[in-house]
Amino acid sequence: MPMVVGVVAGVALVAVLALIGLFKLMWRVAEPNEALVISGSKHRTEGLEEGMGFRIVTGRGTLVLPGVQAVRRLSLDLNETELHVDCVTHQGIPLKVRGVVIFKVGDDFVSIANAARRFLDQQKLMAERVHNVFAGHLRSIVGGLTVEDMIRDREKLTGQTRAACGTEMEKLGLIVDSLQIHEIEDPTGYIQNLAMPHAAAVQRDARIAQAEANRLATEAEQQSFARMAEATRDSEILQAGYQAERDKAAAKAKQAGPLADAAARQEVVVQETRVAELEAHRREQQLQADVRKPADASAYEKRTLAEAERDARISAAQAKAKETELAAAAEATRVKAAAGAEAEATKTRGAATAAATRATGEAEAAAAQAKGLADAEALRAKGLAEAEAIKARAAALAENQDAVVAQQLAENWPEIVQAGASAFTNVDNMVLLNGADGMSELFAKALTMGGTGLGLARQLLSSMNQNGQAHNGPDAQGSSGTPGGTAAAPVAQKVPVEGGEG
């Protein structure tokens, strides 16, 4: 019995442990900075379309069926991307805008669903996507603004950028917590040049204020020195009066006897003299205090002001001279650089032109030389060919004179016949006697004259061959044509006679 109880207790314990393990395996808890995206079954979430195919859980736990449903986590933490955008303003001035965008996935289910569809497996690329969105809109907005607008109202640039990117960020399921434009870099120096007049005005006002402060300080010091001198004078005068009274009282106290009156009178004279001296001294001091000191102070003030004004003019003149000198030096440097560049360009063009001219001359000379050589070679080949032909013709004449003559006559027979027929060109009417027999007789006579011409050609060629003038073969051929012509002449003369007789 105790054994059965122990087995039952063990089985129950194992079952409880199995249930606990299964519960832990199925239970998923979403952290405060993340959302659980559970897919694998059809769910309906408030604010989302029906049957989107996944469930969103935030800030609580839920049961998941292992093997049936898949759980993935979408971070809701803040993300940051830095903006480094090269832009061009409405004025055509290139600028580099530096800023930062702080964003996150929205806390509502619609934003979480949009972000899950786009970034669930690419959460590391979220910053790059946001940078591309903001960079494009920032370039477009800066292109419609001027540099002055961007400097004076940077909030306008930030607001327009956030407004332009709001719709796209909402589609991505993201919200922008902060957009800050940290810096606007000007590689062309436009902003610096824009601030130079204001900086110069501030420096001018500062110099004027410093000079005015120095003047006031100098005046205060002079007034202080004058009051100190006046106080010293009054003190000395009072001390002298007190001393005189003390001396008088002492003299009176010491007088005694009969000499008291004389001594008193003497003392009175002495005191009167001293009083007169003191009075003169007092008047002198009074004169110095009333006339000389104010005159000295006024002269000192005028001298100090004149020196200050002179120093200011000298400083201004030196600054103007320095500015003129720097401007002249910069202009001289620019002119010298331009002149050097023009001289170098001229030198380069001259060298290129000379090289081209030289190359053209060399090519033309080579072409002329090649053409001359080709013409000379052609003439030489033609001469050699004609010499060979003449030599071959002479050899042929020497071996078979009749064959050569016959060949020449055969080649020139149309011309011979035409020359013979030319005798009938002036005959208007021809009467042939005996009909066909007369025509046959006429052609027989023509053939007889042709044979006679052939004999004359043979004799001429034979005589030429004997005299060694075989190189005049073409002339011989022409001569052979000539007898043919002379042979045809009697025919031409005879036929008209026959016609006349008829």
C-alpha cells in the first residue's frame, strides 16, 4: 500500500512538472520596449483589417502553440540616423546639411503592423531607409529656399522636412520623435562672405566704443588728479594758518618786561610781513588753482584728444593702406598666374603647330618621292615592254615575214576596206554593165588590187629587214596600209569612168 501511494505521488509530481514545463514553453511575455508578432493563425485585431494573418501583443503575456504558431519580436526602442546630405539651394549654391533623426516604431497596432511587414527581418536596415527618405525630401526643400532663409529660420526647414516625410513615415509604421539640423556647411564660402559686412560693422563699433571708453577714463583720471591737487593745496594753506596762530600765541606768551611791546610790535611787523607773504603765496596758489591748473587741464585734454584722434586716423590710414596693398598683391598674383597660363598655352599651341607642320611636310615629301619613284618605275617598265615587243616583232619578221604581214593586214583589213570604199563616196549614180557579171568583175578587180598591195607590203618589209630598220614596224604597217589606199585609187578612178561611159 505505501508503495502504491509513492508511485501515485511520483506520477502526480511528474505530471505537474510536465504541465509547468509545457506552460513555460507556450507562454510568451512582451517586454515594455517590444512587440510580439505571432503568426500562424487567423486573428482579428482592433484597428486592423480582418484576417491579416498575425497577432500583435504588447506589454502582456500570451499563449503560443509550438509548431503551429511562430513568435518574433519587433523592437520599439528609439533609433537614430545621422543626416549627411549634399544639397543645392534656390540660388544654385551647394551646401552640406548635417542633422540627426530620432525615430521609433509607433505604439499603436497599425504602426506596429506596418513596421512588421517592412522591417521585421530587416530591423538593422531601418536607419538606412529613414535616411534615404529624409535625404530626398531635404534636398527638395532646400532647393526651394535661399541660404538666408535657411540661416534665419532653421525651424522652417525642420518643420517642412518633418511635414514632407510624415506620410511616408506613417506608411512605414514609424514616428519621428526629433529632427535636428545641426550644421549647414558652406564649401563655397558664401555664408562667410555674407557675414563679413556685419562682422566689420561689429568690429568698427567695438573700436569706437573702446576709444570712447579710453577717452572717458582719461577725463576721469585728469579730474581726479585735479581734485587731489586742490585738496593738497587747501591742506597746506590750513596747516600754514594753524602754524601762524601757534607761533603768535607762543610769542605772546614769551613776551615779558619792557621789551614786550617792542617785541610785540616787531612780532606784529614780522607777522604782518609773513601774512603779506602768505597772502601773496595764497594769491599765487589761488591763481594757479583758478587759472593755470584749469588751463593746463584743458590743454592736456585737448592734446590728449588730438593725439587720440591722430592715432585713430593713423590706424585707419594704415589699415586702408594694408588693405590696398593686399588687394594689389592679390591682383598682381592673379594677373601673373593668368599671364603664365596664357604663355604656357601659347607655347604649347606653337609647339603642336610646329610638330603638325613638320609631320605634314615630311609626309608630303615622302608621298612626292614615292610618286616619283612609281612614275619612273612605270616609265621604265613601259620602255622595257615596248623594247621587248619591238624585238619580238623583229624576230617574227625575220622568221616568217609572210605570216607577220598577213596578220597585220588582217588586223587592219577593216580600215583598208574603208579606205578603198572611200573612193565611191563622191559617186551619185553607178551603172554596172553585164549585171551580176559586172559586179563580180568589180569585186575581182578590188581583190586584185588588195593582192597587189600585199605584194608591195612584202617587198617593203623585206627591204626594211635587209636595211636593219625592223624597229620601225608600226611605220611599215602604216606603209602597208598606204599601198592599199593607192591600189584603191585606180578603182575609184575607173569606176566613175565606167559610170560615165554607161
